[in-house]
Amino acid sequence: MDDSAFGSEDARGAWSPKQPITYGPAFAWPPQPRALLKWFFGFPGYLLPWNVVYAVAALVIWQVLTPPLETMKTLSPGWIGLILLRNIALAFAVYGGWHLWLYVWRRQGTAFKYNRQWPKPFPAFRFGNQTYDNMFHTLASGVPIWTAYEVLLLWAYANGMAPLISFADHPVGFVALFFLVPFIHEVGFYFAHRLLHVPALYEVAHKLHHRNISPGPWSGLSMHPIEHVIYFSTILLFFLIPSHPIHMINLASRLGLAPAQGHTGFDRLAMGENASMDVSYYAHYLHHKYFEVNYADGMVPLDKWFGSFHDGTPEAHEAMKARRQMRSA
Ligand SMILES: [Zn+2]
Ligand SMILES: [Zn+2]
């Protein structure tokens, strides 16, 4: 598949998209009603496909794959084990799915791949293999810590310790929270991630995630346990925000699963010979490449406000280098 209409490759085999990274119009000032509507309902846009996918997934997970609240009033190994198993299965389906499609079956070759090289055996990784090492951190600590936060909140809802609302009592708030969760996710991720770049925490924890200079899907949740504890702590906000467990599951499953897409290392997913879909997290790819830019993912312009935005253009690159020189002067 030819990806030259969307970007170009430099002499060292680095492919970059033509379009600079933008934030969309959610926070544009003055407001742009037309652009806002187009962004909200368009494809790809705010709703479609990903926020709808995660909302539907939360509905299914709550209805089919979570025990009734009554059962979760007391902590017992039975239902906790079930939630752990369902999260392991979800992780295999999502991280494994992206990995099989793009890296094992290589269904689109290196088309739209930011780094044209495939990962090589590398001694810095456990088992000498980046993917196995990443799977280890995801399954041995990522999924259990995600599950622990979820179990804590479910138990709290069941015992009246987290403020619970229902659709029947608060239909507007109930629906509105679905629209808010993606923002909570992004703002929470930004602050957790900023914290992890404080030098002491970076050294003990976040450095492990950053060994993935050329990331793949399984890099997403490959973190030190300390980072998992900080990263998933956004879930605790539901001790303060009146909500239904479905909203908490919506946030928890995004935190648990979205990093797969955030680290594919591909800009677009090929859909046949001439069609493709934007799956880009180029901002986060640049974060893995340069470490000091793009702490957030790109709907809320936090990096722009706090001076760490890199939109992929040569100008942004010069600005990053100038900031580096200022710091070392
Ligand atoms: Zn990352
Ligand atoms: Zn980082």
C-alpha cells in the first residue's frame, strides 16, 4: 500500500505525516460552531469511532461481564477473580489483536509505520525480546493493578461509599458523564504523566516504559508497578464524582486498553488497497522519541498551555531544541 499521499520518509527511514498534529476545535477560542459540529459528529471525530466503541464496551462489560452490585458488597476471591480474568482476556484481545495484525501478520507491511524498521532482539529487554518483556509488565502488574482499582470502586459503590446515580434518577447527568469521561481520562493522564517525569520518579519508575523508543502495541501498558499505581489512580475520582459503575468501567477500560492503540507505531490502519483510517497517536510517538514533549494525547491543549507541544513540524522541532538550550544555559 502506498502511503506517500499522507506523509514522507526521510533518509534514515523515519516516516512522518504531512499534516501537523492539531487539537481539534473543542477548546478553540473564539468558538467555531461549524468546526465544532463537524468534529463532534464527523468520522473520525469526537464520537466516532473510539468514544462510541469505549462507551458500548463499558455497557457490555457492565451488563455481561460484571457481577451484580449485591454480590460485590463483600470482598471475595470468586468475583474478584472473575474481574481479573475478564481484564486479562480484554488485554489479550486488544493488545494481542493490534500486535498480531500489525507486527506478526504484518497485514499492511510498513505502510504508515513511523519507524520503517521492525523491532530487533535487544538485550536491554527481559528475555531479549521487547514484546515478551512488555507482555510481562502488562500482565504481571498492569492488569492486576487496573483490576484492584476497579474492584475497590465496585465494592465502594455496593456499600454506599462512592456516590451512585442511576439513569432513572439523573438521566442528564448519566448521559453527560459519558461525554466527560474522555476529558477526565486525558487530563488525568497528563498530570500523572507529568509527575512521572519528575527526575526521581522517572529514574525509579517511568524509565522502564521509555525503553520503548520504537513502541509497539504491547508497549502501552508496559510500566513499572509504581507507574501503574499512579497511572490508574484517576479512577479514584469516582469517589468524588456522582456516577454509575458503568462510567467508572468506561474510564477504567480506557486506561487499561487505549494504550494499545496509543503505541501501535502506525499512523493509519489500511482498509484494503486504497482506503485507510486514522488511528494516530503521533503526539505520543514523538513523546517516546524526544521524551520532553507531548505529555498528553491531543484533545485538551494542555501541552500547548504548558509549553511542551510538538506538532511534528520542523518549526516545532526548532522550538524544542531552543527550550533545551535555554535549560542547559
Ligand atoms: Zn508511552
Ligand atoms: Zn513519558
